[in-house]
Amino acid sequence: MNINDPNKGGSNTGPVGPIVLNTLILTAYDQSGTAVFSAHLADALTLREATLNGTGTGKSDFTFALNADAAAALAAAIATNPNLRLGLAASVSDASGGHESFFFCKGCDPGREVPEPATMLLLGTGLAGTVGAIRRRRNAAKPE
């Protein structure tokens, strides 16, 4: 969930209280529009600035995931109907004028990328070549 709200999840003080996510339901529909899967991702959850994943202006201020049973049920539904359409239904209270958006991702947190050994070797070779060129230039500039 990305909160585009001046309140960024709210605080305990001031005229604007914390944003409340009353419900968040994920539903999968087959090609005919029949619901083949449904799961509650959140019920009556108070979203506070202290629990933001980011700054309140980014990709995923608050994240929600399926538990293992629901994930297995969704995987089975996808195996049976590979062309499912997913929908999210949310009820949000006390938002103070922003456009709250929800999006799907599979494995949203990929972690940090680690450079490959070949990349490090290439970087090291380039640095060694640069140091060698500087030494050669300094030695050539020295009077004999």
C-alpha cells in the first residue's frame, strides 16, 4: 500500500488521527468473472507513521502478505486457472486528502544485489591499469 497523504499514516496528536485500514481483501476471478479465491489481508489495522516501510512517499509504505495456507490456496487456483484476474478491495478511514494506492508484487523484497566476482575483477583490473598509467607518467616526467 502506498499512502499519498499529508498525514503519512497519522500521528497521535493534532486534528488528523492515524489512517485506519478497515479491510483489505484479495480476490481472484476466472475469465467469466467468477471469484475462485478470496483472502483477508488486513482487518481493522491502524497505520501509523512509525510503522512505515519508507518515507511515506514511496513504493510500499505498508506491505501485506498472504499466510502460508492462503498462498497455497492461491497457487492452486492459479494452477487451475492460469489467466486469473486479481482484485483488491479496501476500506480506508481517516485519510486526509491523498490518493492511497495498492499494488501487487511477487516477492516484493528482492534484497540487495551483490556484485558478481567478474565485475569486481574488472573493476580491480581497471584500477590497476589507472595506477600503472599514473606511475608511468610520473616516471616519464622526472628529469634524469
